[in-house]
Amino acid sequence: MHSEPVGRRNRPTRRAVLGTVAGVVTAGVAGGYAWNRHGKDSDDAGGAGGAGGASSRPGSRSYERLSDPGRTVVRGADGDTLATFTDGARTAVLAGPSRTFSEPRTTDASVTTNAWVRVLPHAWQEGMEKSAWFKAWFTKTLADKGPDVFAAAFEYSSAGAPDKHNSAGVRYAGTAHFGPRNQSVDSPLDFAYHDEQSDFYDYLGIPWTFSDGTRAQPERARYGDVDCSGFQRLVWGYRMGLPLHNTNTKGAGLPRRAFAIAAYGPGRMVIPHTNTQPTELDVLQPGDLVFFAIIKNRPNFIDHCGMYMGLDDKGRHRFYSSRSAANGPTLGDLSGHSLLDGTDFYARGFRAARRL
């Protein structure tokens, strides 16, 4: 691959939608998962540990099977939840030190969570806790101080994130924007003020060869930009190693657009798309992808996606996504609150959730 952006794609705009310091992260003491205190895997509120998860002697752990969805919950000797693994998904949620994510530029809300979202090398199946690879992986990951999915995602916050370059000189992290200015739209709060169609390789500025052999070229005008699904591909695919393909059909890994990720993405649906706003949100866990129908006159067509973060400091279900009004990744409330519950714009458009 080359770091010099080349080529240009010409694709028509398809959207016709309704009309500080970024991602501040602070580490604190460890606590229980937010969902434990709201009827999830347990009612415990403990768990101590290093930056990547709770510290507990392997011999003191116990494994419990729960259903809807089928999952394995790991508990420490004191009964506190150490991790949750969902059948068919590679997303793993481990307990670790609490962190606070905030974005004063766009909202006064913040999310404090001790959930550390990691990616398994294989999709989880019942009984995997007995395998040698899992025992080695789990011990290592519990002590991991490196960025998890949340930390990586906030390395692209539109409100400000420092640039990071790899050994080849490619900027792989740093403030991201949504897309080029759409000159046909006047209001900066309009959902099409910045053009979508920017994928992860546009942000990186490098051509990309997918596993099927197809090769995509970045657009110079989109360097540093990612739309909503491009952002998820940047984090989960480029950074976390999930497979990617460049179509909107079935295939190994994450497809291109939001509707295709909802329909054909890896993992399992935890909230199916039923053409209505889901109101039972207890099934969600941090890191789940959430999907929205926000196109005018197409109330059930999925055209936006984000990452569920958990409960904010007001007890509301908050998500993080790349959006036009904030011009990039945001957990804020410009032109619609980043909430799944209630009657605001995105909550009304919320339709489904998938655990990768």
C-alpha cells in the first residue's frame, strides 16, 4: 500500500434527510458495569483491576451461562462480573477502571463506564472458556493497558484528537471529519451539510485491497473524512482487525453501508429491525452497533449507524457516531441528541442493534 492518496470516485449523493476538547477521557477507580446496576448480568457493583480489566486469579473464576442472547458471563471469586462473551459475536466486554467520556463542545452530558470493549480472535461459542487459546487470551487481555474499542474510537473525535502516524508515515488516528462541504445545502445543522460517502481509506489517504481482490482508491478531497459506516469500518476493521468487504451484500466481515451492516454484518442481532422504535433496551451492552432510519419519507430504511456507549450521567442511553452537524465522530447533541431513548430525532429513528 502507498500513503499517497490517488484516484477519485464519482458517486451521486443519495441522502435526502430530515431537516473544546473532544472526547475527554479520564481514568478513575474500577466499578461495576453500568448495565449490572440496571438489571443486566448481575446486580453487583464491584471489580478491581488494571487498565484492561479486572484482576482475578484464574482459579477463582466461575463461568455462568445466560440466555436471550446466549452468552457466557465470567465472574470473580466475589461474584462480580469480569467479562461477558456473546455466542456468535467477537465483541467481548471486560470490567476495568472507570473512564469518563465527554465532549463539552456539543453536549453537557458525559458517559462514565468501566466497560472495556475488546475483540476476540474467534466468534464466541459455548464452552470456549475451556480451550487453551482462550485461557491465554483472557489472562493477557485482563491485564492489557492498550486502547480498547472505545479508546480507539475517541482517537478520531471531531472536537479534537491528536494525530498519530505509523512507521510508514500514514496518519492512522487524529481528528476526523464527516465529509466535504455540500455546496447545495445552506444550513450547517442540516444532515447533508457535509457530504457522506467517505470510507476508512479516504480518511487514511491510501488505496486499499480487500480480501476479494477489489481495490479502492481514496479521494483527495475526502482525506481525513469518514461517514457513519466508514467510521465503524475504520475502528472495527482497520484498527480492531475485523474483516471488511466493499459491497452492500453478504460477505465475510463488515459491508460498506449502514443498512448492509445491519442486515449482513458479522455477529448477531440483539435488537431486530421491526420498523418501530425499540423501547426495551436492557439487552444492549457497550460496543453494540445501533442503527437508525433518518431519511425523510423512508421511515424504515436504515441510513445511519453508531456505537452504543451505555448510560450517560443523566441515565440516558447514549451512542457515538460520525455525523454531519458535528462534522465527524461525536457523542454530542448538535442537530439531534445522541440518545436511543425518548422522543428526540435519533431516538425516534432508532430501529435495530447488532453485536459484532
